[in-house]
Amino acid sequence: VLLDKGAKVDAQDKRGRTALYRAAAEGKDEAVRLLVAHKSDLNKKADDGTTSVLETVIFGKMSILKMLLENGAEADVPDAQGNTALMIAAEGNAYMPNNAPLVIALLEKGVKVDAQDSSGRTALYRAAAEGKTEAAALLLDKKANVNQRANSGNTPLLEALTRGHITMVQLLLGKGAEVDLADSQGNTPLMVAAEGNAYMPNNAPLVAALLAANAKVDAQDSSGRTALRRAAAEGKVDAMRLLLEKKANPNQKSTDGATPLLAAVTGKVEAVTLLLDSGADANLADANGVTPLARAAEGAANTKEQIISLLRAHKAR
């Protein structure tokens, strides 16, 4: 009725949103169909740079997305932060727990697979971060660059690892991800996996997957720390055992002269035991002359005496 009375089809509210934009966001198929028929601008941007296509994807409105694309809406227009519809679809959200159909619809329109947002992240990177394996596989089938770095130097593999997505890690490695590509601080996937975090309380399977892909065991980050040194500091004994089985150097010093043993003696009893049994030198001091025995004496009260006893049993001075 309003359109028949001459209402302006592309009028914008205070946020720059048109009637089409708002109908698309709410999944109002019939309203969208009418607005399209009355030649509403399918690519009109709101003040934040989003379009009806972007808003439709954000809210997971598959039928409206198809309608817009079939009527000529541009599928690749980014918002002010460089987010494209494909990036948003690949990442997924609570409105689209099954995001693969949206990704397929956009890929069928020939969208740019390796476009980057303002942080340098591609659709594949963002899918990897969220563990969206099906979406990632679709992107890789379209030749998405598996090693494309974001502005931070992170790759999809590093991001998947950091979030603890083992299935995604295996997919990316199987599709040619370079296992030793480091970020801007020199962190390699193996270092990140060995250290662990809240997303991967059991980090051993991730370490095993990287070692199976021939990751460099004794690579060092910008502080000279190896994967073993970082695992030792966190007491990740299962990861340490895997690294040592691959001949990781238990006496490798970081830039400050600290060894994996020095990182462990402040309270990681199992890590200390494993390192000493694997050939760690109980007397190697750091650049300031601090020995494992001296560092242990400053450690946690509940483990200090046990660690000191272990060190002395290995002729620590």
C-alpha cells in the first residue's frame, strides 16, 4: 500500500538503513520481494558500510540472500572494516550454526576468496578461527590461500591452533599449510601448541599432529624460546615427552640464557623430572648466572624442596 502511494523506496533512517535493508535483516521475504520489484537499490550502504546482502548474511537469512543475489545484488561489497559477506558467512555466528549453505551461495557468485578485512584476515582465516571445517573445506576447494597471513603475521593454521581446533588443523595441514610459518613475534604453530592455553587444556594431540607434519622441533621465537622451553614453563609434560622423543634439545638456551629446566624449576615437578631424565644439565645458568638450584630456591613453597632434591640428585651445585 505504501509503495502504491508513492513512498520513497530507498529512504534511509538515521543510521542510513533502507526499508530493504531492514526487511532483509528481519527475514521478511515477502516485503523484500515487493521492494525488489519496486527497484529498491540492492547495494545501498548504511552508515557503517553494510549492505542488505551483508545484513542478510549476518542474520543467516538464506532465502533472502538467494533472492538478492538472483536479482543482481553485488556479493562482494565490503563494509567500513573490510568485512565481506563471504568472510561473515565463513566465520558463522549464532544465527547461522550451519554456515556452509551461505558460503556455497556466495562462492557460486564468484566472490573473491582471498579478500582481506582491515586486519588482513581472509574468509579462510576466520573460518579456521571458529573451527568451521565444512566452510574451510569449501574455500580450499576454491583455491583459497592456505598460508595467507593476517596483519599480525598469523596464518589460518596458527589461528586454528590457538583456538584448539584439531580437526581444522588436520584439514589445513592436509591442504598444504606450511607447518613452520611463524607470526611477527616468531611464534610457530608448534610453539603455540606446546605451550597450550585455555582452548587446548590437552595440547598433546595438536603437538603430535604438527610433529607428524615434520615441524622443526628446536625453532626459536623472537625471545629465543623453543617449543620445549615453552611447554616446560607451563608444565605440559605430555607435550614435552613428544618433543623429546623427536630429539628436542633439553639444554637449548633462549636469548636470556634460560634453559627449559630453568623455566620448569619454579614449580613444575614432573617437567623437572622429565628434563633431568632426558639429559638436561642441572648446572646450566642463565645470562645472569642464575642456576637451576638458585631458581628453585625461589620457587613455590609446596614444590620447592622436592625440586631441590631432584636437582641435587643430578649433581646440581
